[in-house]
Amino acid sequence: MEISTCVKYVGVNDHQVDLFEGQYKVPNGMSYNSYVILDEKIAVMDTVDGFFTEEWLNNVEQVLSGKTPDYLVIQHMEPDHSASIPAFLKKYPNATVVSTAKGFQFMEQFFPEFFAGQGLPAEQRIVAANDGVLELGQHSLHFVYAPMVHWPEVMMTYEATEKILFAADGFGKFGALDAEEEWADEARRYYIGIVGKYGPQVQAVLKKAAGLDIQTICSLHGPVLKENLGFYLEKYDKWSSYQPEESGVVIAYASVYGNTRNAAEYLADVLQEKGQKTVLYDLARCDKAKAVADAFRYDRLVLAGITYNGDLFPCMRSFIEGLTERNYQNRKVAIIENGTWAPMAGKLILGMFEKSKNLTFTETTVSIKSAMNEQNKGEIGKLAEELS
């Protein structure tokens, strides 16, 4: 793939992976992106997952057409981007590696046998300083330190001549490049799941990016972005400031015998009759990462939970933890609890959110004992009014 006359794509598609990072379902695979900048000096931007080292090296060699790379720029040391560093340096032993100080530390930790405790010699490493510049000839690389987006060693790189932002994991998405799908849903699920905890750090990088004339974004996952960049920047601004994207109600329930599910579905019907968009999730069966992403997408959330062994049903507890560890805030939340002899779910749910900021809880909490009755239906109607 050609980004421009001088910037080439040399990444790979992975259709073998079923769980990214061991937990996120990726039915359409993943891309591990890498780029080559051809100039008087040649820079290779990041490597790829170790399962695809040979394919990647062949891609690099084809683009180089007999030339030798001068620099290997490592923006992020997660193994899906860094695992091929040793193979690259074996093939191109004179290349200089560019990374952050923390990046070099992690490099030695990940590849102790290759570096044998010595690390790279000083003449073969450049520690990229924030706002530092590396001149390639017609192209110049400006390094933008981006700690905790989403690891502490991360940097991004702005190429000033062609106005390209090499964004590390920023603006990435699940899915291989040959999968036909919209960017937003899989980018949201990717961002909220993996980066979502670090909103303030993303906001800091967005402020730096606001001062750059960016015409192309090259992420380490997903497609190269060239058109309508304002759309992607706006999404990232909303996600990282924890603001809802859309008006709608997510109803997430945990149910053993179907009674809590019946209540959740009844509420969904009432809300839909009032013209409200609703999204229903059975937490025991759904893709939890998608449910968490949608809870951030919409402005209202209903948690319909049961008391189980004096605690919350495990999938409900796990779902709420998925929200709170990502700083869930700026939403309205409602609770439906169910318990045959000692309903405690409502109290426990509130307790899990006690450290969360800027959440508004509805005045009505529906408490069901075993099965929904006519009184509960009336309470659900009242709850629907508060959510409308």
C-alpha cells in the first residue's frame, strides 16, 4: 500500500488471532501496521507481531529495493508492535534505533537474550526527546511524547513535510485491513477497552495535536485515515473526555431464571414506546467489551441485577468493574434489583460506583422479589418516565 510517493505501508493482517490481548473478540482479525519513509535517510516505523516477522521483513525488503534502512523508530513496545525488533536488527545490524528512554528499558526487558544485558551501544540508539526532530532529508520526524496512551513509553511521530501523524495505538481499531466494516464501532470498542482508562493523557496529546497541520493519520492498527479527519478527532475528544456520543439507554441485565430478564425487556418496551433508543445486553452471554463500549456511547444506563450468594451475580460485578476502571462518568444510571428473600443488588451496585464522578442516579429504584408483579410494572413505568 502506498501512503505517498515516499511513504509505504509494510504491515500485515492477522486472521489467526481470535482474542486480542487475550480477551477482546476479533472476528475480523487484526492488522499490525508498519511504515517505511524513503528519503536520503530511510526510516522504518515500528515492527509487527512475532508470528508475522518473516512476512513483514519481506514487505520491508520489497519496498527498500536493495537499499538499507538507517533508522528503526519504535513508538510503542507492546509485543504486537515490537516483537520483530531482534530479527530486524539481525538483518540490518547497522540500523540506528529511535525510541524513548523507557522504550529502550522495555526493549531490554522483552529481549534479554538478544541484548544479553548490554542493550544497544550508544552509537546505535537515539533517545527521542519530546519535541525532538530527526531529519531524513526532505522529511523530518518530530517526536511527541505520549506517556500512558496507553503504556508509559509511548510516543507519536509527526512528519512535517507530508503532514502525517504516526499515532502509535491512537486512532486504531480492531479488524484486519481487508475486512469491510465501519471504523467507529470497532474503534470505539478498541479505544474504550484498551485506552479508555487514560482519558486525561489522551486529552493532553490531543492538545498537542491541535497545533499540528495533520492531513494523514497512520495508526498501528486499522486503516490509514486521510478523509474527514475532524470526525475521528471529534470521536477521540468525546471518548477521552468521557462525554456521551448519543442519546440512548443501555439496559444491562443478569438473570438466572429469566425473571430479571423479563423486567429488563419490559422496561425496554416501555422506553421504545416513548421513542427512546434502547440497547439490551444479557451480560452472561454478550461480548462484554461491546457492552462496556456502548455504556460509554450512550447517555443513560440501566443495571438490572440479582442478589447471588449475598453479592452481585459475577457477570454484573465484572461489567461494573469494566465501567469503573475506565472512569465511567457523566451519565444517568438506574437500578432494577431482584432477590427472593434479601434483595441487596441495588445497595451493592451503588457501592461499586461510590468513587465515580458525575453520575446521576434516578430517584426510582425497582425492587423485585422473585417475579415482576403489577406494582413493579408501575414502578418500571415511573422509571421509564425518569429516563425519558
